[in-house]
Amino acid sequence: MDSLPVNWEALDALIIDFAKSENLIDDSSPPPSPSLSSSYRSRLVIRQIRRSLEVGNIDAAIDLLRVHAPFVLEDQRLLFRLQKLKFIELLRKGTRDDRTFAIDYLRKSLAPCALNAYPEAYEEFKHVLLAFIYDKDDRTSPVANEWAEKRRCEIAGLVSSVLRAHFHAYNPIFSMTLRYLMSIHKGYCFRQGIVSPISNLTERLLLEERDFSAIPPEGLYEAQVFDEVDIQALAHAVELTRQGAIDSLRFAKGDLFEAFQNEVCRMRLDDAMLDELVREYCVYRGFVEYGMKTLSEPLKGNPPESGCFSSPESSIDVDHRGAKRSNSENSATTDLSCMQGTDVELRFASEPTYNLEDCSPSGSHHSENSSLLRNRSHGACERSKRKRWRGRCDELDFISDNHFSRCGKEEVSTALQVASTTISMGVENNNLEDKYEIVLRMKELAGRGMAAEVVEEINSLDPNFFEQNHVLLFQFKQVEFLKLVGLGDHSGALRVACSHLGPLAAHDTNLLKPLKETLVSLLRPSEDTLVIGSLHALATSLQVAFGKRLGVEEPHLMRIMRATLHTHCEWFKLQMCKDRFESLLRIDSLKENDPPMLTSFTASKSNVESCTIGSSQATMSSATRVSDDGGSPNQASSRDAICDENAILKVMEFLALPRADAIHLLAQYNGNAETVIQQIFA
């Protein structure tokens, strides 16, 4: 499956926002807004209530609802469900005293509530009385569903949906985006008969079960008319029936985007696995400290290519100081083996490091044996800026002997500790930490436009790297060329073109077009603002490629985002429409990226001199560009020639069909919706 270029800067922002919103990192930045803090506290309360219900401690849940959300207990429909669950849990304990208390509770609480809850409640009340006769272990009894522990989860999900909508305590944007993209990805792969390349991740991360839909207040059951476009958009975005979409809109009082958020948050994720995926990404990108548990345990069983790190024989060995010293006091030489059996020699000496801020295109011509010292110096400086991963410590505070059974506490604690427990890394993982520092230093230099320095340092570490990644070398030489042009040094720029860009383009004819476009920059006056593109995509490409060379695999979230964004694009090409929710979930910004080849740049002469190259947003390459309505230009014109939007909606509504199927049928009958419907029912 092809992948779509991803705007990693946009993903960085979403993930940092997620980590801060969920209080997963120690952050010394200014405190979040009161609304953010309130939303976080509300989510913690909702999780506490959910877990109380899931382990069968109904009293604890009711006590919390009485304090934080008394309106739930005032709704007789919800109260009846909670009381019925409490009755079953009393019987489940099996003691004589609990059975006596269950009878008393039945008489004083459950029966009176059943009379006023909803029309079917009294019948349900009489049915649940059978639990006195049929044992909880009888799988064939008429009340087996009432005894089933999954009923706890159903009620917990229902109450969570109501609370989340009432408090507007939605999950952070990244969490909702991931739910939505993975849901579309799984649906697209199933429909197209494609084997997902990330199924080993999505099947465990996105759970099959969803929370129950929130119950609309009784006053909202009056007839309301909603736009059919909104109904169909919601129904097909989150896989609802038409009536389900109407009920969801009714609960949200007609607000399409609020209804959509309610429905997306009903999708369940494995929180512990998500936290660990986010932590892995943050370590890889240099946002949080290294030294936490790797993904080897929660993702055990993954194929090697999806693992966090490659095998020892395919990586470069660097010890926790950066290299293994020899007996010499002033220098040491270590022979290192990288992938494909390449021999790489790292040398370092004790002379002082050079000014890392020097960004002259030619680079500082210091000895290559200082590279490792600078990597160490850079690592120490950067580590001081990184946040500490704290995990969901706040959630563990909710677990108390009063609220949870012993079994329930162990289950919750184990799940949370997957993402929060620190372990001793040992020498082997310290080796890996130094590799991270090397890769992060190269990424930082590339992001600042210091192309000559990147090439020089990588060549000193691995002389064969650019031989096997010639496109990356071409791109860095483009950056160097354009910086020289920006400084007015046309002679130096031409030397770079003749020495590097020309031979590379001769070796790979696909580079001839970007070479020509690069040379056009010579026609612009040096004092003018040059057209330069964002370097962040190039820096990330280098990080991934050079990281693999050192045995540091890209994080799993990168694979997930590439695959799901691609299928999102393909899915809406089939639907021949634009995703109405992509702006809400920042999906549009995740797709805005530089073309694969840097062919144009934007930076003024002063920016070049200060190594601050601005970021510009570029659209997707022509291979992936879609029209405004989500389809390709040919698809859009074909659809317009066949049918209009009203005809598509009419067929979708009457036949309960997906949009793509409705368009396919209309194409067979010249866009006539009435004819399609008549033929189906004929």
C-alpha cells in the first residue's frame, strides 16, 4: 500500500498537545487554560466512574455521580439501569446477608424506580427477578445476559457517553483523529479486500466494542428536522444507521460537529498502548527524556520490521559514552559495523568543540574526529530541554481500597504501569540512547538548513550512507546551493552544482527536472526574497533513514499515520466528496506537506545568514492532489455528468447505501434516482 507524505510538524504539535492535555509529561511551561484543566479533571472523574462500574463497585460510582454529576441520578432511565446492576452485583456476592440486602434494595429502590423509568422498565424489572432462581454460572438461563460481566461495561460506557457530552470532556484532538483514521482504514481495507500493513497495531489499539450512545433527554424526542446532508455525513463517517445519526443529532441539539465528537469518543482505544506509542514517538523526536521502558513488551509478537529497534547485527555499536575508548589517553578508535556489513570508523579526541552556530555554506573544516564529542555536547544540552515522562500517575491516585476490589485494582494498575513504569536500561540501551542523540543532532542541523555540516558529519560517521541514499544527498546539496545563491555567492553555488548536483542527476535522470528548477534561482537577484520550502520534511526523512542505519527504527505511530492518511484520501476519492470533519480533526494540516523533492525555497538573505529558514506550507504532490470535493478532477467531472448531489442523497437515504454504491448505481441509470429506486424494488 502506498503512503501519503505526512506533515510531521503538524503531527508533532498534535502529539505534544495530547501529552500535555493528558498530563503525561512534566511541563514547566505556563499552566494550561482553566477550560483545559477542567476538561482534564472531568475526564479523570469519568474514568474513575467507568472503572468503578467495570469492577462492579456500583456504590462507589453512585457516590461519585452524586458529587460530580447529580443530574445522572435525577434521570430515572439511567438510575434504573444503575440500580438494576447494583441488584445483580449484590446477588453475585453470594452471601446470605447480601441476598437479604438485595431483597430489601429491590423493594425500596428498584421497584419504585421501575414504575417511572421508561415504558419497558417494569418488564425488565420482572425479568431480572429470575436472577434469584438461575445461578450466575448457568450460561443458558434466561438471565445469562444480566449475569454477564460485559453488562458492567455496557452500563459504564453508557454513563461515560452521557457524562462526556454533558461536560464536553472530549478526548484530545489527536486521540479522536487516531480513532477516526483507524476506523476508516479498517473499513477501507475490508471493502477493498486489502491486507492492512498495520493490522498488527490497529487490531490491538482500536477495540471492537464501542460505548453505548448517550440517551437524549425526554424533551428532545419531539420531531426535529435535520438536513439530510448532515445525517448522511454523520452516519457514514462513524458507521451509524440513519436513525442512529438522527438520534445523535437530536442529542447534540442539531450540532453536527458536537454529534460527531460524541460518536468518535464512543470508539474505544487501548489507553496503555496508546500512551506507550506516544511516549515512543516523543523519545524518537526528542521531546521527552530517553530511559523509559521500550515497546518490546506491549507490542510483543510484532514482525521485526515493525519493532522498535533492529537486531544487533544490523546496527552500529556505540557505547554509553559514544564509543569504546582504547588505551590511548587522548584519542580512541572504534570499528563499528552498520547495516549491509558496512565498516564505519568513529574517532574522537579531546580538543574543544567548534561553534555549532556557524552556518556558512562551506561548513567549518575541523577534524572529523570531533564529531562524537559534539554529539555528546549536543546531547547534554538537548537533554536539559526535554520533558520527563510521568505517565498516568493521577489515575493511580483514584484507585483506593474503598472503591476497588483487589482483582480490579491489580488489573487497572497493570494497565497503567505499561505506560508509566521506568526500568534500568543497562549498557545495551545506553548504547541506543547515544544513537538517538546522534540522529537527533543530524535532524536538528538539517532543520536549521546547515546542509554542508550534515553531509560532512554523516560522511565522517558512515562514508557509505549517501551512496545508498543519493536522493537525500541531492536534496542537501540543493539546500547548500540555494543558500549560496541567497548570499550572492554564485560561483560557490555553481561549484556545488558542478561537483554534486550534476553528477547525481546524471546518475538518476529523475533528478534532472528538480536540478533545472534549482538552477533557475540563479536568475533571481540575490537581494530578493528567494522561494525556499520547509526543511522539516527533509530533516525527518534524514532522521528516519539515518536512524535505520544506526539501528533506531522509526516509531510505530509514523507507520500508522502514513497508512491511515493514505486510506483516508483513497476512501474519499471513492466517495467523491470532501470529508466534512477533516478540519475539525486537523487531518487537512497533517496532509499539508512539502513535495518529496525540494525544488523551491523561501528565505531572505538575513534568514540564510542566521540559519533561520522559515517554514512554508505546500500542497500535496500532483500524484495525491484531490479536487475541492475530495475526488480527483476526472472523478468530479464524471460525477457531475452523471448525477447531482440531491440524487446521490436520495438513493443513499431510501436504499441505506454507502455513497460510493449510490454513485455507482446512478451511473448505470443516467443519474435518475427514481429509476434506481424502482429497479431495486421491482
